[in-house]
Amino acid sequence: MSETSGAFATTALSGYELLADPQLNKGTAFSEAERDAFDLHGLLPPSVLTLDEQVSRRLQALRGYETDLERYAFLRELQDTNETLFYALLVSNLEELLPIVYTPTVGEGCQHFSRLFRKPRGLFLSIPHKGRIDRILAHPRFDKVEAIVVTDGERILGLGDQGAGGMGIPIGKLALYTGCGGLHPATTLPILLDVGTDNPDCLADPLYIGWRNERVRGQEYDDFIEAFISAVVKRWPRVLLQWEDFAKNNATRMLDRYRDRLCTFNDDIQGTAAVATGALLAAINVTGVPLTEQRVAVLGAGSAGCGIASLIRAAMRDAGLSEREAATRFFMVDRDGLLLEGMTGLAPFQLPFIQNKQAIGDWKLSHPDKIGLLDVVRNARPTVLIGVSGQAGAFSEPIVRAMAEANKRPVIFPLSNPTSREEATPADIEAWTEGRALIGVGSPFPPITRDGARFKVDQTNNSYIFPGVGLGALAVGTSHVSDGMFMAAAKALASSSPARDNPKHNLLPPVSALREVAESVALAVALQAHKEGLVTDVAIDQIEQRIRAKMWTPGYIPYRRTA
Ligand SMILES: NC(=O)C1=CN([C@@H]2O[C@H](COP(=O)(O)OP(=O)(O)OC[C@H]3O[C@@H](n4cnc5c(N)ncnc54)[C@H](OP(=O)(O)O)[C@@H]3O)[C@@H](O)[C@H]2O)C=CC1
Ligand SMILES: CC(=O)C(=O)O
Ligand SMILES: [Mg+2]
């Protein structure tokens, strides 16, 4: 264990033990004095490097690999060996490394997790160990934990059930909490709730590292989650807990059940809603079509789709539409077509978004039995088309062309992840709309050509939101995370839109600016929490300073040895 006191840290570890601790290890950057004090001579090559030199060396090695999956494995290994160096490398190369640490490569990382697993990181809590959760969380290593990202691995990006391999996602999300939101790595904890898997490939794989069992469901699942949350709240009463990549039958249910019990939010529902709303508000500055005149079609009426619809609808109400009028503006298309009054089998969280039969009475339909997206676009003439279905290519040419026909500047956001699951590619949308669309994608794509120059389409991903929400909430110790805080985050994001100065510019700041984005989102979120009375012991004029003070910049500090 180590203690940090401003300019130096103390530890009783030495020699191999010190080098084996990723939170303390400096590798070749241990100074001569530290090598003397901690018995490191001989264990390290004699040359002492600076952090910058270590970063250059690792970057060179990283670039030498052939595939992104190899780069992912290399970075994970580095993270588990020397966290300071990992974050120094990440922070100084966000644009290049985010697609590896995060989407799309993290998806492959999850799919290959059983083969890539080397060293422990975070916690695997499995059903057979339900009675031991308190004991597992009690380890002193976790004393400093402030932020948890938890998944049960059932809906990993658009890749479906990855079982225990889903652990890659909380690890990746928390890498952004630190890399972008500045939370100290020792305060973050990724957790995989291993409740089994229904993925036949995992179950049949002799090397699968998870609990080899079909997914536990129903009361047994709920009891396990309850045991987990109770243990978490007991261990860290003020922790921030982010739910990530739960399947749609659990995501909203768990959020509703626990949002008043602890400081918690669901990233796929609320974080995605805020980035989509922020990007839409930014697009409105360009198109000039006010929120009160927008009509929104969403493909995929699951967690993300209904979360997005809910926040945009709240923004419409803020802009002056009545509740009833705002409700008519959404066209949610799921697997069985447009969500329509009278449909059976809808989930409770979908019910607020069903269309009225009368409202579509005069639609001309090519398939009256199942109203698909093309019929919706042709008839409703939406101004905005959002994809969160995980279905590659679902925004077909006729659909995109119909958007272009109905709108001077159609807003088209295929947001599914990873890259292989996007509903359309930016290049196709650009071609099918004659360059008139305002495009946002969930995962990175190569630049398109626009006006004869290379144009990098906005990665409209909740990574623009959750690091700032976590930072803001923790900096002021908010008791809960409210919907108002996500609206504040969306507006803060929109106000940092480069298109505000020049409509030809991007809707969102570049990925390389994610640290600045997190800081401004954090400020907006914390101010909103304060306004809503969710902050009790921080004065409003201290908030900005609190946020800055909370942001850790990767760097080494000297160590002193304790007995
Ligand atoms: N850009 C971003 O920041 C984010 C992107 N996402 C992405 O969005 C996608 C969905 O996530 P999430 O909402 O949590 O997942 P959900 O499973 O909750 O929702 C997806 C919905 O799409 C439906 N669907 C499946 N196939 C079709 C189809 N052919 N046509 C219409 N609807 C279909 C699903 O139905 P069924 O259940 O029957 O299959 C389900 O209702 C994922 O790819 C995810 O990576 C999510 C969060 C953030
Ligand atoms: C980005 C994200 O959270 C997802 O695709 O699930
Ligand atoms: Mg997610």
C-alpha cells in the first residue's frame, strides 16, 4: 500500500514487489536515489529515462504492431504494468489511441478476452460467490475507490452477449474516466458481474474464463444485483456507479430501481442521450430548424433509443412544445417496425414513445403489416434520423435519399458500435445526400472528402459525456445523478461546438479535445447538481476549483520508503 502526501508518496514495497505494482511502478524512470532506496539496482537496466522518453519508446513499439488487436493487448499489458506511463501515453495521443483502448477495438478485446487475460484488473463477481461479495470488496486495495463501471456483459456494444469477456468494456470506460475525466486511476474500479452467458461460442470454448453456465435470470438475477448494490453502498457510501452494456430487459429496470439509492446512472441510456441531444442542438445552429419543428426517427427502440428520445423530448418541452405535441414528434422503429398503439409485447420503457394510429392514418405504406424505416421516413419526413439498432447497413440508400429529399440539411446519426455495426458509413451518407447531411457516427471512421478536403466526421459517442458527468458528480460529491444534469451536459457540449463559429466546421470538438470537453461538461453538471440541491457541502464559487483539483495529470512523484 502507498500513501501520497503532495510532493512525494511513501511505500513499504521494494524490489520486485514494487515493480509488480502497476499503480507504483515507474519502470526505467525510477531515479538513482529510488533505485538505492528500494533495492532496484540490477532489476532494471541502468539507464534512467524520463516519462516523455518512456512515452516515445512505447509509442514506437505500439506503432510497430500489425493489427489493432495486438495494439490493444500491448496497451492492456502496459496498463497492468505501469499505469502512469499508460495514461501519459493515452493522454498525449488521444486521437490515435482511443480507437484501440475504446471502440472499435475494445469490442474485439472483449471477444478475445479469454485469450488476452493476463493479470487481474478490477473485480469478477460471479453467482457462485454471491455470499462473499462483502469480503471481496473489503480488500484494502480498494479503499480509495470512488468510481465504478459495472457490466454483466450481456449487450457488449452491438456485439451481443460476451459473458465475462465483457470486462473489457468497464476497463475501457474507466480508462477514459482517467484519460479524459482526470480521475486518479486508484479511485476507479471496473466490475464484471458474471451471471453466466447465453453465447454458445463462449459456453463451448474450452478456454472460456467466465462462469460456464447459462445466464441466471428472474428473481435470482435480481437478488444477485441487490446483494451487489447493498455491498457497494455499504463499502463506499458516496461512490459513483455507472451501469454499462446491460441488455434492454435489465438496463432501465435497474436504473429505475437504484437511481434513488445511490449516485448512479446508466451510460447507454443517459450518457448516449446527452451526446445525441448535444449534437442535435449543435446541428440546429447550422440547419436553422428550431427544436420545436424537429421530427425524430430512431431505429432501435432499446435502451439508447428510448433514452435519446426522452432527453430530446424534454428539450422540446423546454423549447415550448406541450408534452402532448412533443410526444407526436418521435417515430421509434424497432425489430417489429414502428412502435404503434395496440402493439403487443412492448417493454414498459417503450410505452411513452408509441405513435398514435390516427396520426399515421393517411400514410402510404409499402408494408402495412410492419411499418419499416423507409415507410416512416417517406411519410413522417423526419428532420433527424438516429440509429441505435446495432444493425450494419440498416440506413439503406433509399432511406438516406428519402431523408435528403425531405430536408435541405438532414441530420443523420448512425450511432451503433463498433464500426462494423454502424447503420451506414459516412462516405455513403455523404454521397447519397450530395454532401448536405450533418453526420454523426458512434465509432471512428476514416475521413470523408468534403469540398475537396478531408473531413473527419464527428464521433458522436457517450465518451463526450460520461467522463465529465463522473468528474463533475465526484468533484462536488453530489448525492444523485439527475436527468437535469444530463440536459446540462448536452447543452455544455452544444455550446462547445466548432460549428457555432463556422457552419462548415464539425458539430463536436475533436476527440483530441476530450479532456477539455470533460472539464466543461463537469462544470455544467456540477452547477446543475448544486442548483437542484444535490450538493450539500460545496459553495457554488468553489465548484470550478474543485473540478480542476480533481483532475489528475499523469506524472511521477518521488517515493520514500517506509518500514
Ligand atoms: N454512440 C454511442 O455513444 C452509443 C451507441 N450505442 C449502440 O447502440 C446500439 C444499441 O444499444 P442499446 O440501445 O443499449 O441496445 P438495446 O438492445 O437496448 O436496443 C437495440 C434495439 O434495436 C432493436 N433491433 C434489433 N434489430 C433491429 C432491426 N433490424 N430493426 C430495428 N430494430 C432492431 C433491438 O431489438 P431486439 O432486442 O429484439 O433485438 C433493440 O430493441 C449498440 O450497437 C450500441 O453499441 C449504445 C450506447 C451508446
Ligand atoms: C458507446 C457505448 O456505450 C456503447 O456502444 O455501448
Ligand atoms: Mg455502452
